[in-house]
Amino acid sequence: RVENIDTSSSSRSSNTRTAVPFIAHESWRETVNFLCDSRRPLPILRSEFPAVNFDSVQHDDDPLWHKYQIEYGDHLEFDGMRESTDGMHLYRRAREAWTMLSQRPERNVVVVGHSAFFMHMFQPYLDEMMGVVEYADDEVRALMMDAGFGNCELKSVAFEIP
């Protein structure tokens, strides 16, 4: 039985309806590369999704988009990859996401997130992301690494934080 759902703080993920509690976290959000990856202001999200608990989202505006906007310029000045080329930041964010889950009292949770962020964790191509997820055996490795993540795809994992 699912005890809670940890979700990205974006409206795309928060738009799912269920009787199970939803808890929004910045760490599960999509990689921040393009304007569509930016998060809307927290007061708007709280208003549009009153059933989602946004208490762990600390900033009204999007700090990740702001970070990369300072580094690369706005979306009209720079249309390339932003966070997806920042391996150390992705590594820290992925570890933060898994650590946060390990500290929750629930043992059966659903994580609603985004394919690019999951791909960086489960199918890493950046050296910095190697080891964020380690597989118990070759069969599990093949299952998670041989195919990408599709839209609305469900994958089940068990994890331990070392």
C-alpha cells in the first residue's frame, strides 16, 4: 500500500489526483535546461494544487532556474543545456532526493518525477553521476539501463542509502 507520494515541485507532476498525500520536493524536479523546466512561483502552485504539501519547497521563486540564468543568461540568450552539463550539481541534487526519501517514516512511496532527471540517475552519462545508483545484479542493471524512461512510465525500485 502506498503511504505517500513524493513529487517534483513542478505543476506537470503536481497535477495528478489521488487520495494519498502528495509532498512536493525541489530535488525530484526535472533537469533545469530550458524555460519549460522552470518552476512557477510557489504561491501560484499552492493556489492551484491545494492538496499538495509544498512545505519543503523553500523559495517562492525558482532558485535553480535563477542559478542557471545568472550563469548562462535568459532563455533568449542561451538555448543550450544548463543543468544537464553540471554533473556535480546533479549529483548533489540526486543524493539529496534519495536521502530525503530515506528519512521519511513511510516505507512504501511513489516518486513522481521527470524522465531526464531519472535518466541522469539510472542511466548516467556524466562521470559525476556514476555511483548515485548502484545495481544489486546484472539483471536489474539491464532492466534499468537498457531502455530510457517513457512518458508516464512506472518503474519500481527498492533502495538503501549507504
